[in-house]
Amino acid sequence: MLRVQGFVAVAIPWIVAAVVAPGSWTWGLLALIVPLLFAALHARHWVVWLAPVSGVVSIVPGVPVWASGIVAIAVAVVLVVRPPATDGDGITGWLSSRGARWSMGGALLIGAVAVASYGLVQVRGQDAAFDAGQDAAAEMWAADAEPVPEASEETTVSEDPSIVDESGLVGQPLEVQEEAAAPVKPPFAKLRFVRKGTDEPVVTDRVLYVGPDVTERGLAAGPGHYPGTGKPGKKGNIAIAGHRTGWGSPFLHLDDLEPGDRIKLTDRKGVRHTYIVDSSSVVDPSADWVLGDDPLGTGEPTLTLTTCDPPSVNTKRLIVFATLKKSVPLKGTSA
């Protein structure tokens, strides 16, 4: 039973930390403390120095989830294959007793379930905030709210530190401290993905309302337009970022797009711009060349979509490039 409890003590906190908030110091600390507590309470001091490795690896920025997972498994194996400490007198003897092990194992399990439940509630809250933001954007769109003023030509993507991270491309926020609210600005455009040769939706079956910026609060309510990049249907490159996981996960299946698929972007003037997917790429966060005026070097109007890759990890960026095919004014139809 002790071996099972040892595995639970290491594996569950790490899994919860990796899934709920990879790279988060708060959740990584959980993965650090619980194995330490388990080792200490069982008087297995020779493995205490191993337990912190799992937590430390899980919170190092840029380390993929699978790497911290391997470390956690290694620590779990050590806890499982070694016999428990020898019974002794006093507190050490009690901690090695069957009753103590059952008590501590139950406490650890209850704690893990509580943490997992909290994470689930947090994710549901994020999705609810996303839905509320999209509903508010739809209402403003239907009410024909005033268009968002165009950004100055001198504005660049890197001038506002709230828009991009230090590396240049928007990354998925690891922790959003402020509860997302309905967007205070009217939507910039609306977005729809269609499989080539059909009218079948791909990526998502819903119309996504795109916000006018890529701040944390803005992206919590839906995809956002990088200020300083192009405008729909115009020459240059219009760039849009969106969450891969959390906050509605609008770009979770962005990797389902194939060359030839259509991306329909409707602007506030009622013009639908159809872009044809050209290619996709996984790049480092520092690859801000994808936000340039002509990332494909074709001289054609371009649409660039960015999100995190792989899902739930903040180490890479998935980029989808598309080229404008046509722009058609709409007459009271949806995107």
C-alpha cells in the first residue's frame, strides 16, 4: 500500500500542476511540497533530496511537460521499489505503522481530489467568461456598435508590453489574476473556418468574434488582433492570436487546418474576406518575423494566426498562414 501511496503522492500533484497550469510557480510548488511531505512523514530521508527535483523541473520556464513527467516518474519509481523505513520507537515507529500510512495516504488522496476539483472549477470559470465575452461581442456586432478606431501607422506590436511577452509573440498566459469581463471594446471582426471544397466547419463550429487587441483580458474573451498589423482585405499581414487551451480554447484544433481550407474574416463594414490556408509552422516564441508585413514573401495580402504549441505548453508557437482570395460585401448574411 505504501508503494501505491508513494506513486499517488508524486504523480497526482504533478499531473494536476501540468494540466491546470504548466509553468506556474504556484502549482509547481504543490508538486514540490507533496512528495517532500510524503518522504518526510515516512522517515525516508534518503529520498527527500530526490523529491524536490519533480517540483523544480515542473516550474522551470521552457521545460516541456514530458520532461518534468519523466522526472516525476523516476521519483515515483524510487519511492515504490524501495521498502518502507524500519519500524522504530516513538514518532518514527508510528509513522511507519499501517494505520499511519493509511491515514496519510487518505489525506493525500483527498488533497489531490480537492486540488483537481479546484482546477476543474477554474477551467469551467474560464470557459464561462469566454462565452460571456463572445455573447457580448455578438450583441455589439448586431447592434452595429461604433467601429474601433484604427491604430496609428507608427504603432508597432512590441511597443506595448501588455500586448506581447518578452519574446515577441503572444503566449498563453499561465495565470490570469484578474477575472475576465465582457469586452469593453466592440469586436474587430468575426472569424469562421471552412474545409476546402465544402461548407463543413473546421477548427470550431462556432463563429469567433475577434477582439481589437491581444491583452490577457482581451484574449480571455476570444481571439484578438495584433495592433500594428494589417487590416482585413488590405495589403500587408493581418495577425490574430488565440488561446489553444483555457478560456474557451478557440484555437485548440487550429492544427486541423490544411492547405486549401478557407478562413472567412468579416470586417465591421460587412465585407467578408476569404483567405486560403497556405501553410503552417511551429516556431520559437522569438520568431516575430511571422508578424511582418509579408511573412511568406509573396507580396499578397496575408492572414496569420498564432497560438501555443503543443496544447497546454508555452514553449512554442503554432503559426498558420493564409493568402487573400477574394473580398465580397455581404447583405445581411452571417459570416
